[in-house]
Amino acid sequence: MIAQGPFLVLAILANFAFGNRESLDGYRQVCSGMYSKEDWGGKVDPFISFNLKEISGDEGVSVAVLDFQDYEHLGIKSGERTFYICSDTAIEKGLCTEEHKNEYLFEEMIFDSETGENKTLAASIQTFYQTESGLHNPKYFVKSTGYYCVITHTENSNADFDAVVNFRNAFGQLPAAEINNLPLYGLLAIFYVVAMALYSFAFWKHKNEILPVQKYLLAFFAFLTVEQIFIWAYYDIKNEKGNTAGTKVYMVFVSILSAGKTSFSFFLLLVIALGYGVVYPKLNKKLMRRCQIFAGLNFSFSVAYMIQNYLTNPESVTLLPLITLVPAAITILGFYFWILKSMTETLRYLQEQRQVVKLKMYRRLLSTIYFSLFVLFAGIVVTSFVFIGMNSIEMVEQHWRTRFIVDFWPSLVYYFVFITVAFIWRPTDTSYMLACSQQLPTDPENVADFDLDDLQSLEEPSNHIDDDLNFSDDEDHQQGRNSPRQNK
């Protein structure tokens, strides 16, 4: 087997993985980050095992287990050729012995032309040639934290084989790239519990002055808290049981909860942007129904895409996922457009009517949204620059260590955004008055002057506010903002 170093790197980059147990079929290589027992404690010594399930023909499989930093050590150069497998020709040239025939070749020390020094192995390299099915012994024990790869080769290009590689860390069955998510999501669940308790106390304290939007927020608080507990439980179960069929079903269930969180978040933000709860005690029934239907469509398309994504082979080249991906993306873009349009109209209306207090609340909300987008974008930019500053080898070696930040960062930003929105719309002594009355047009200094005539009208059976607000379409809804009753 003759190859060049850069092509080997590209092959490894194209097939790197983060799974704890990975299947190998044909010409494959898999890689995964591994923590040493000293860096992340556990009950067992971390190891990598190779289990050959079956192979066709009389051929065997050449296997090499190594730290990714040592990929340059693979192969022995002889003249103009580099030999990676101990073949008959390599034996004739004295590069290896008959005892190691068909095994990978490597050099323990190579010359680094950039530094002018000799480079030694970062970790030991295990090579062997297996012809019979079964678990190979001895296992490869991991002594230091790093990114380890298992590379396979069959001399016959038509030979098929099936094998399982187990990257077993000391702490359990979770891949090293995901172990940080276990304590982080547990901590985030505690944060949600604390925040929900504080919001519930304010809700109970002002239980006779609660707005409908505040009921939505409390129910969503409970949903988010339960969702975070389920996410933490997923990582805990996967760490104990591994990536079993039951774990995969549980993962689908958690993903459905996440899709529900996304859809309801857009729905809640949309009705707030339309003025629900503060600018108006309630929205037009037809308009509210449209919001609910749109949220339901987004949830349905998101779940459909998620299920189809799980059922589709990740290695297959197909456009079928676009059938559900495109509608889901369209509904998300539609939410963004509708929210920003409604927020702009609500801000303009409040500014025209000189509703200083309500205008301040909505400006704080809009600032929170823009700030969250900026933080997410900044995180992407910073991460990109960090990886741009690395060479290909460093990027592969370090990415698995920081992958949890990319996974957890949006959840953390979402938590602070939701807490901020809940704080702005929390039950207070004046929140009920804000929704049921109009501030008299006045100077920003006199922000406490309200017309409270509408408070009594809310208790009347024939609710005049409903008469003014429940219009037949969006155009009437906009006219309602300029009605005589609302512009006292």
C-alpha cells in the first residue's frame, strides 16, 4: 500500500466521529476524544477495543490504533516509496519481519523539517492483523487525554467486513465530547427551577391581578424546567446504558420536546409583539387563531423533519429530507418576519400615543432580542477565528474538547433571554393596570399618569374593550389602535 501523508489526513478528517461505539465496514477509520483517568475519574481504566464481527473471503483486516498526533509516524519511507503495510516487498527490504506481516508500519522517531528536531511518539501505537471474528486482545489502554483513531485496511478491495470499535472512557458510556453536557444541563435545570420558583412566588402574590400572558409564561416556565430535566436525564442514561435502542427512542422524545419549545417560544414572542397582555388585554380571536395555527404548523414540520432525519442514513446522498426541511425553514422565517413587523408597528403606535411606560417595556424587549442575536453571532465568529488560527491537525485534536460549548451555548443564551422576558412581563402591582388602562399622553417625566376608566369596564359583561379590539381582520386591528376609546 503506497500513500502520501496529506491524503491520509484528509481521509481521517472526512471520517472522524465522536461516538463511543462505532461500526466499521470496508475501508473505514473512526476517531474519538478520550480522557485519561487522571483528567476525568471513573471506575475503569479507559481503553479502545476492536471487535471483528464478520469478514468475507480468506482475507484479514490490518488495524492500527493511535493518537491522532502520531499519524505522521505511520509508514516507513524507502527510496521514493512509503510503505504503510508490512507486505512481501517491505519484508524483502528489511522494513519489517515475517512475524508482523500485513500489519501497519510506523516509525517511532521522525525528523521534523520545520523545527529541525526529531519527533517521538505522543502515545504508543498498536498494530495487528486479524483474520478471525471476535474481540481482539489485548485492548489499547489510554494513558493520556487525546484524540485517538482506529484505522483499518484490507488488501483485497472486494473484501467486506463488519467490526465495532469501543471507545470506553473511565466515567461511563458517554463520548468524551459529550461528558461536559451532563453536569452543565443538570446545573441549567437547577437554574430553571430557581427562576420558576421566584416567578411562581410573584404569580401567587398577585394572583388576583394576573394577565393571560403571565399565565402563558408560568406554564412555559414549567415546560422548560421539565425539558431541561429530561435532557439531563438523557445524558445520564446514555452514560450508564450506552447508545442502546431505548436511549435512541428517548432521544427522539427529547427532540420532540425541544421542537415544542422552539415553536411555543416563537408563538409567545409573536403574541407579545402584537401587544397581547400589555397594549391590549386580549387579541382579536381570528388573529390569535392564526398565531396558534402557524405555531402548530411549525411544530409539525419540525417534528417531521427530525423523524425523517433519524430515519435517513447519514451517509446516503439524498434530497428527501428537504421535503420536511424546507417547510420548517419557511415557517421559521415567517415567524421572524411576523414578529419584527408586529414589534415595529406596536412600537410606532405606542410612540404616537406617547405611552411612555409601555414603550419602554417593548424597547427593552427588542433590545434583549437584538442582544441575544449579537451574542449568538459573536460566539460563532469567535469560534470560527479560533479554528482559523489552528492548522488542520490542531483543529481535529482540539475540536472534541470544546464541542460542548457549541452545543450548550445556545441553551444558555436562551435561558437568559427567557428570564429577561419573564422579568419584564412579571406580575407586579402595576402590570394589571398597564394592560387595563391607557397612559394619558404626557411628558416622559410624568409617566405615572393613567386613565383608569377601563378598569371598571373589564368587570362588565359586555366588555367594551372586546368590542373595540375584536375586529374581523388585520386591517381592522390596525384601525382599532386609533379608535377614540383607546386614544383617551
